[in-house]
Amino acid sequence: MRHHDLAVIGAGSGSSIIDSRFDHLDVAVVEHGRFGGTCLNVGCIPTKMYVHAAHVADTVREAHRYGIDATVDKVRWADIRERIFGRIDPISEGVREYRNDPVRTPNVTTYEGSARFTGPHSVRVDLPGGATDEFTADRILIAAGARPDVPEVVAASGVPFETSDTVMRLSEVPGRLVVLGGGFIGAEFAHVFSALGSAVTVVSQGPALLRREDDDVSAAFTRMAQERWDVRLGARVTALTGTPGDIRLELSDGSVVAADTLLVATGRRPNGDLLEVENAGIPLHPDGRIVVDEYQRTPVDGIFAIGDVSSPFQLKHVANHEKRVVAHNLLHPDDLCRTDHRFVPSAVFTTPPIASVGMTERQCKDLDLDHAVSIQRFADVAYGWALEDTTGFVKLIADRDTGWLLGAHIIGPEASTLIQQLVQAMAYKQDVCELVRQQYWIHPALPEVVENALLKLEL
């Protein structure tokens, strides 16, 4: 049985720790699918490339608002898809070739198959064709990601469906698309496919969409979504029938939804269970995440985990941060550094875009924090006039005692960019009065909407 100094399970964020600092180690990399991880292949990058195409189509259709008459004559789905995967697939294959290159990475052995733990430091790899391989390793980094979580009623029905892993490679835009799920994955794909020509129905069990966002943001997005798509709230799927191009969903309210294509976007499930981590003595949280401490260590000595397989955030920038922590801790076991998950921003690239960091107003109330809230509409600043934006706003929450921001929530154009200065303010504990007064804000640029929201805080 081959022995390695270090093994990395997953060729996404985890395997990217393997740089020149690890040249002195014998390293194993295990990957069962495309190299480069979720973000590159089926997540952040391709989805946002699709989102931009959708934004362009929507901008053309809305050009009349600015005194410009224009129409979308045709959506060339195949060309959009090729623009995206024509760039991504070669990168993924390039990563695979690099990891298998004995000249460029002589200290790395690649196992292309599915990993299973057989003991605390022993791994079996199920290779294509039914063969297996095994190895042991002194230290192991689990970075195996997550997979779409498909409700049993869908899985057991035999009805064909897509997930975020597959829907971007469809051969054509569906005429009628049903999106099952009211979270960020569903919101982004509903935007993409509706902008590119699909009639979209969104089915959600909850009373509103994007319920993890601040209540005001969730309510505003839900209202706008209902104007754009057929939104069924408080509805569960009770039965499914049909074949490709002719699918019927029976809902708990007695209604029936017909579709050409069903997209299941009900969340993603960590892959720890697929690795049979119990054989290594590695515990899981009730939601399936691998248990780690602030150093990204599992309770089993020498085994670490990062990213979607262990993190509650399931965000690439979090996985990258955790990767840097583990890289340091592997190289400096006597000088460990901690993961910092205090101010993790997130964004939903839908229409309109959404971004947030920190606590919601409801969370502040639940904790009985003495806080101030301000809301500034895009429509009330000059660049908002230029954009003809009538729905967006910035919502800020600050601690009355310290003057520090507790949370920031934006729905509107460039939300994921505007949030960054507020992330920095929270990370460095800047007093909001100093933040807004001790710097210039370009007029009439869009950041003025943030400036005005800060000025409105009554501390």
C-alpha cells in the first residue's frame, strides 16, 4: 500500500494549497470528477457568466426606459454556452494535466476516482472500471465539496430533472422551466432562464423567497419576483409525472404546474457521508457537515477539512480563506492560525442583485441588541436617477453603543461591489460616523447610496 506525507481529497480549493512550499512532501490528490472544483465547473464562475448574458438581454429589453428603442432579436444559447464552457473546460483539463505531470509536479500522485476512508489514515479509491487503489497518509485534507440535495418525492418519481450541476449544459433554452426551491440557486437560474427566453415558475415551500436574507430584502425580492415569474409560495410538491418535455408537478395547494424542464434547486448536501468518514472516526453535524475546530482540524489527529464539506457558508471565498489557514497550519504546526468567519459577505446574482454581510434586523432583535437602522433608496441618489432604479435600497444596522456596523444589506445594481466597503468597515471595527465623514465620496457615483445610508443612522 502506497504511503504519502499528505493527501488532499478534492481537486478544487483543497488541492490549490499544493505549491512550492510543499515540494518536500509526497502528496496525493484524489478527484472523482472534473478538476477545479464546484466553483470553476458548476458553480460561481459559469453561473455568473450566464448571469451577465441575462443582464445584457434584460438591459436591451428595458432600453426604452432611457429613450432608446431596442429589441432582443435572438438568443443564441449554444453560443452563450460555448463562450462559457469553451473557456472553463480547458482550464479544468489544464488543472488535471498539471496534477498528472511528473515533470511539473513530481511530488504529486493523482488518483482519479471516488475516495472512501477505511481507517483514520487509510483511504480506498474506487477507480473507473471497477478497480480500486489504496493508500495511507500522515495528514489528510478533506475538501470534497457538496452535491445537489434532491427531495425524495422527486428522486423516487422517475421524472427527469436537472440540478445546478447539469442545467447549464442543456442543449437549448426550455420553453417552460419550473424551478423547485426559493433560495439563491433558484433565484439566479430563474433570472438566467427567464431573461434568455423561458417561461419560469418558481415553487417554494416558504412564505417568501430568499428567506435567509434580511426580512425587508426578502420581501422586496419576493414582490419583484412575483411580477416577473409565476411564483408559488407555501407549496410543496406532492407528486410528479411525465417525460422529458412534458412534466407535471402536483402541489400541496391542489394546483398543477406543467413544464418542459424541472430544475431542482433545493440546496446542496455536504459530501462527507459519501467518504464514509465514520470509518476514520470523523463526526458529522446533523446537517452532514464534517466537524472541524477553529483551526479547520477534525477531532482525528492529522485530518483537516475545508469548504462545502465542512463549512456552513458554502461560499468559494470562505473555502479559499480556510485553505490558506490549513496551508499555514500544515506548514507551521507549532504556530497555528484560526479561521475568521466573523464577517462573511454573500451575494445573490439575480435581478435585482443582492448582497449582505453580518446580522439581519431580526437577529439583532432576537439578541435584544440596542441598534439603529437606516434605509436609503437608490431612487433618491443622482446615479440612481441615471439608472432609473425605483426598487433598490441599502439597509444598515449599527450598534448604538460602539458605533460599529452590525449588518449591511443591499438590493439593487452593483450590490456585490457596493457591499465591500461595508465588509471592510465591519472587519476593522470602524465607527460609522468616522467612516462616512473622514473620506470623500465621489458625486454622483453609486456609492453615494451607501454614504447616505450611513448618514441616516441615528446613534
